[in-house]
Amino acid sequence: MLNIHLVRVFAAVAEHGSFTRAAEALSISQSAASRDVQELERQLGLPLLERRARGVAPTEAGVLLADHARRIFDIERLAEESLAALRGLQRGRLAIGASSTIGIYMLPPLLGTFGRRYPGIELFLDIGNTQQIVERILDHRLDVAFLEGPVESSGLQITPWREDDLVVIAAPDHPLALRQQLLAADLAGAPFVLREVGSGTREVMEQALAGAGVAVKAVMELGSTEAVKQAVAADLGISIVSRYTIQLELAAGRLAVLPLGDLRIQRGLTCAQLADRPASPALAMWLNLAQA
């Protein structure tokens, strides 16, 4: 029979890639963490970690055990949260994932409202591109995810959340920004500042422009919408972003929206949950708030 304490220590080391960081996370000594993992390896008769010059990495057996461990501790946390619900949501933890635009610009007001209503619930927000967030929820690291790009996964239950308008932006003195009317074809040959591969915004943008017959001429690829906006404001190129992300820049006159008469880009934002996992009481209350 597996010793759950030893498995918990091993899972922390595998996640952090370091005995030192795992020991700090578990509030134990490094020597104790090393001793516990060695004991677990002895009991199982299999090596679980490979010692490397910089930290450790799980072996094939370690990867398998770490995957099961995440599921075990996920169920353990759900049980704790269900019992906490009997005390009126006085305790618990909610891990929310979001694609960049949603996490930075749309969720903070909802998180503030939820935190005021349920101060005993610890909130964790993980922001990444759509591909990264999908991987993390499938890995049982998140309770729920809000996504921008198209997602297909048999392991996820996907429901519509909100609609989002994407707009073409440029520096206010860009030649295209000085024109009163534009067509999608006018964007051909213009230098584009893009988000990184895996970004939901980039995927929707490329699909829309391809559908309009516009080939994208990429001059720069950046890892965040904020970086994209700064580059466009510096007149390094044009881009396409969510209207939610540019309210302050429009008010300050740092960016301009290009009015395309023949192209409107909309996307559906979605909410994703693990298909085989029941919602905890904290998650149920969050979903009620987010869908209102």
C-alpha cells in the first residue's frame, strides 16, 4: 500500500524539479524530503527521479506516479472543500485559469466580488495563452478555465461564456489610421505585430484575415497583449486585439482603431471544466457569479 505522505513529498519534488523548493513548499527540511523519496523508491522497487546537474526530473515510473498523485490530491482537496461547504464556504481554494485577455482584463472585477462574498476561499488565478491553460486544466492543476481560442478536447466540458470583438489597432499617426474608410484588402502588406503561437487571439486573427484573403506580414512576435500594444503604439506595426484590452489607450490617444467596412471579427469566449469531475461548492458559487 502506498504511503500517502511519501507520495505527497515525491509529487512536490517532481512538480518543483528540486528537493530544496519542494521542502520549502512542504515546510520540511531538504534532508527529510530526500529521505522520504528514497524510502518511497525502496518500497516500490523503482527509481522515481533522475538526479541532474540542475535539479531532478521524474523517470518513466515517476511520471506515471506523479500523474496519479495529482488526481489523488485533487480528489482530497475536493473532499475538503465539500466539508468546508457545510460550514458556509468558510474555507477552501479555487484555482482558475484564463487566457491572457480574459485573465488580465475581464476576471479581476469578478475575483474582487467573489473575494468579498467569500473571504475564506483562497483564490488562485493562472494566466497563460489558450494552449497552456488547456494543458493545465487537463493536468488537474485548475478547477475551471476561461478560454479565448477554439478548443476541442474530449476531456473537457466546454460551454459558451461571452462574446468578444477583436479590432485592428495602429498608432494614431499611422497612414492607415488617417484614412476615413478601410477595407480588409487595405491591410495587405502592412507589418503585423503578433502574439505568440498558442495564443487564442492570434489563432482567431489569422483565421479571420485568411478568410478575407489577407496574407499576414509578421514583423514581430510578442508574448503578451501589453507588449503588443506598446509595440503598436511605437508604430512598429499594426495588430488585432480584443476591444476589452485597449480602453485606456484609446482614451489617452495612444492607439487608434482602424474602421474596416467589410470585416468584423468576433469570437466566443468559453468556460471549460473537466468532463469527469464534479464541481466543488466553491466552484459552483464562482460559476454562478461568472455567468450572471
